[in-house]
Amino acid sequence: MQFPDPLSRRHLLEGDLDQAKAAALAKDYLDNGREIEAIEFFAKAGDRDALVKLQGVAIERGDVFLMKAASVGLDDEPSAERWRELADAARAAGRNHDAESALRLAAVDG
């Protein structure tokens, strides 16, 4: 699949894209390993379950950037406990910068 260029993507997201088309684009992005780009389309489609799953993926990987992006899509900030879970996973995966960032974010919430 050929994905829209960044400007076309922005126009799609800011326009009257229907939920079914947004969901299809989100799935295509996700199927091609482009999770961050999928997030805005999942949000446009109103697919909170997919965004929650991406938060779970972020915790499993210890990926602060993915957690932040999915949380913006949900318009919901993770709890201090979730950030600590992510920090533990990041540390176990050798992602020390993500672990430190997650702990700072947990301290802000907690």
C-alpha cells in the first residue's frame, strides 16, 4: 500500500474523514509497523480499544514515546502506576533513557 504523504495525511485528519475510512487507514499503518502514524487515525475513528492496546504494547516494550502518543489519542494521561510499569519494562529491555523518563512522568502524576 502507498500511504498518503505528510501533507495529504494532515488534510485527511483535519477533514471530514469518515470513521470507517479512518479505521481502515489506521489498520493499514499498524499492519505495516507504523504505529505512531496509526494512532491519529485510530483516534479519528474513535477506536479507543486499539489505542488502549497500543498503550499495552508501549508498556511491554518500555516505549515512552509510544505511550505518550497513544495517550494523546485517548486524551487520557497514564497513571503513575502505569508509568512505573513501563519503567520496569524499559529497564528490563535495556532502554534506560525510557526508564528514567517514565519514572519522571510517574513522579509528576504521583
